[in-house]
Amino acid sequence: MIRKNDTPLDCEHCKVRSKSIFCDLHHQDMEAFTNAKACMTYKRGQTIFREGGFPHGLYCINSGKVKIYQLGDEGKEQIVRLAREGDVLGYRALLSADRYNATAEPLEDTDVCFIPKETLFKLIETNSSFTLQVMKLLSNDLKNAEHKITQLAQKPVRERVAESLLFLKETYGLETDEQTINVTLSREELANIVGTATETAIRLLSEFKHDHIIELIGKKIRILDLHKLVQTANVFD
């Protein structure tokens, strides 16, 4: 069950504001957001929005982790993006007045603020600096999509698995031991990020473990040799 927070979080003093596209907004705009938004808590497996639905506003992650995925012809998930606190969701469908082309689902308990589209569009119309932030966000999405296409077309799956582990490390960071990636994913979810079969992902993780590159602790992955993982991913600058 989705829990609605009766007391909306104060946007101006939000702990993740500095990480979001709202970081440079003035007091008046932040106050308008605080008054208009609704805050909800979603648990793992629930749906924030679903592919094919119509957008009515923007979602901003206050805490937690979210996967955004599309369904293939056979119903298999393809994870197209991972989001964290400070990230916004659903903006492309909202700006294009189109249906959602993906589903957003939490990977853990996640607090989300919903901002109605009328409030957002008013800000876009009146604040050129914020509009530029949105344009940068869309440009970055396009860059990442182009990289993903190239990766799937040209890189061997072994390199893609290694690069995906590095991507998870960069996105969610490490736990206090400075080795364990700070996210819990099933093997199927990892395979859906890589774009391969679950059995292939499991086999390659076992190979990485045998080579002492990683250690597997349940659904957690600990990086034992970062240099070897970078070499395996073939992502040299």
C-alpha cells in the first residue's frame, strides 16, 4: 500500500535540493512547490507510474532508489535507467504530452514528491534558468541513450556486465566498507540492465568471483579488485 505523507516536505530546505534541477530556484518558487506538491512513500515492487499511462505531473525522489524499465514483446523487462535521491521522473512524457514509455518501480522504500504539471509548466514559462536546467537534463538523457545503444551493439557481454557494475558503483556509491555496492538487485535485474539473459549474467558473475574481482554476498556485490574490474569493462579514459 502506498503511504501518503500528511506533512509535505519543505522544498526550500530539502536535503537533496542541491542534487536536483531545482537547486537554484528562489524562495517564491520553492514555496509554490511546497504548497502544490504531494509526498508519498512507495515500497519495493510497487509502481510509481506505469508504461502507457498519462502523466499529470513530475516526480522527485527525496530518498531511495528507483528502476525505470520497458517491457519487451515477450514481457521481459529492459532497465533503461536507474534513479536516486534528487533525480526527477516522468518529465519526458510530461513535456511531450505523451504517454509514459516506461514504468518506474522502487528498488527499496522510496519517498517521492509529486509536483502537478500546472505548477511545473508555470515555472518553465517564467524562469529561463530553470528551463535551461531541464534542457541540460534532456541532453544528458540523449547522450546516455546513445552510449547505451553503442554499448549493446559493439561490446561483448562480459565487458557490459563489468561496466554495469561500475555504473552501479557510480550511481549508488559504496557501503561503509568502501567495497560493497550500495544497492540490492536480483540477478534478473542486473541482467536487465546489461541486456542479456539471466543465466549469462549469473555465469559471468561467477567468473568474476573466481577471478577474485568481486565477492557475492546474497544479492549484494562487493568489489575486491577495482582495477581488474575497470580492465574487464574496457572503459579506459
